[in-house]
Amino acid sequence: MKRAIFPGSFDPITLGHIDIIERALPLFDEIVIGIGVNAEKNYMWSLEDRLQQIRNCFKGHSQIKVTSFTGLTAEFCKEQGAGYILRGLRNTADFSYEQTIAQANEKVNGVDTIFLMSAPELSFISSSIVRDLARNQGDFSKIVPPSVQPPAM
Ligand code: ADP
């Protein structure tokens, strides 16, 4: 069974994330979307909301599981029996950030990271842009799935 995890904050999930997941489906038997929970971070959407938003996008997809985790991504991989981490790359900033983490995960934990390049028309999308819009009553509906509604503020 070839299983990958797709870790992230997903605060909130965007059309960019969805594109990466859909394009990775032919590569793996199963993809586990893992919401990484960091006690020191403040999120705009609650963990429950984010789980619901993502589950709603992929209901009916038996190849996709959605859960949350704390601690190291590599430990989460082990728990899930996943041999691969899936990540999206939008630009050189993403690459620079991801490079050393991926190299360390391979050396230290034997887990390889598979990168997919973002679709050019989606590479401007980030969860932080959505949060900026949400904070200022902007319309973010064109860059997120319908399950993402304005946060309770
Ligand atoms: P993190 O806090 O771990 O960066 P994110 O939820 O922001 O979590 O992102 C999770 C993954 O999705 C990362 O690999 C990120 O590069 C990728 N990603 C985010 N936005 C896009 C996008 N618009 N197109 C492709 N990949 C994306």
C-alpha cells in the first residue's frame, strides 16, 4: 500500500491545496491529509472547522483520509504507515523553505518528500491571503472551496 501524508495548517484549505491533492491521487493508494496542530500558533478557523472544511471537499473519496496531529511530521508518517510526504511548491521561497526539511526527513527518518509544482493559475493562492481578506471583510470565495465560510470573529 503506497501511502502519503499531506501535512499543513490548512487555515483554511484553498483551491491550491485541492489541486495538489487531486493531482497526487494517481501516484498513491491513499493520501492522509494531516492538520498539524502547534499549541503556540493562533489559527483563524478552529481545528473542528478545518477538519469539516476538508472532509466536505473529499467526501466520497475513499482514497483520502483527513485527521490532525501534533509533533513531528515524520512521527506522524510512522504512525500512519506512510512512506512519503506530499508538498506543493509555488515559488522559490517555498523551495528554499522545503529543501532542508525534506533533506533532513530523508536522512533522519527515511521518509521522502514528493513535490508537485502548483498550477500557474493557482500559485498566487495562500491561506494567509485568505486570512487577510477574511480579517478585512474581503471576498475570498473564488480561491477556496465552498465549505470554507467566513470565520466566527
Ligand atoms: P504549512 O503551514 O505547513 O505551510 P499550508 O497549509 O500553508 O501549511 O500548506 C500546506 C502545503 O500546501 C504546502 O506544501 C504548501 O506549499 C502547499 N500549498 C499551499 N498553497 C498552495 C498553492 N496555492 N498551490 C500549491 N500548493 C500550495
